[in-house]
Amino acid sequence: MPERTFSYKGHYFPVCARCTGFYISLFAYFVYTFFFFVNYTPTLLLVAILLNVPAGIDGTTQYFGLRESNNYLRLVTGLLGGIGLGILVKAFKYYIYLGVI
């Protein structure tokens, strides 16, 4: 939907504003973890889950028509959710490597 995405010089992005936020922060988190070690503690995993809650609430309430979101709120919730998702993906990979999972 064109009203749920950003446009630049009349051209619309191929993904919604929330997904744009997810992609930006996922990429940034993966670049960060390439250069710096992150210790994936249970507390960090809880924080990662909590970072995804705003995107879930925003998307769910918008889907059921309880309210109308805007692109900047979608972008912010996507940025937060992308960091949380990046932490969860890297933690999953880390624990598979250690043989815990």
C-alpha cells in the first residue's frame, strides 16, 4: 500500500515503513557483531524479545482496525524490532555453535 511506505522523488520503496526499519537495524546489528563480541545472556534475550513487542502491538492493532499507525511510528517500531530480531538470530546461531541447542 503506497500510504504505508516511504517514497523518494516519486518512487515508492518496495517494502513498508516497518520492514524498512527492520532491514536497516538488522543490517546495522550484523555489521556491529562482525566487529564486536556480544555475550548472549538470558537477560539480553529477554531484552530482545521485549524490543519486538512494540512492532507486534503496532502491527496487530493496525491490522484489527483499532487505530491507524503512521509511517514514522512504523519505522521506529521496525528499528526496535530489527535489533531484537538480530539479537535473537545471532543468539540462536551462537547457541547452536556451542551445542546447547
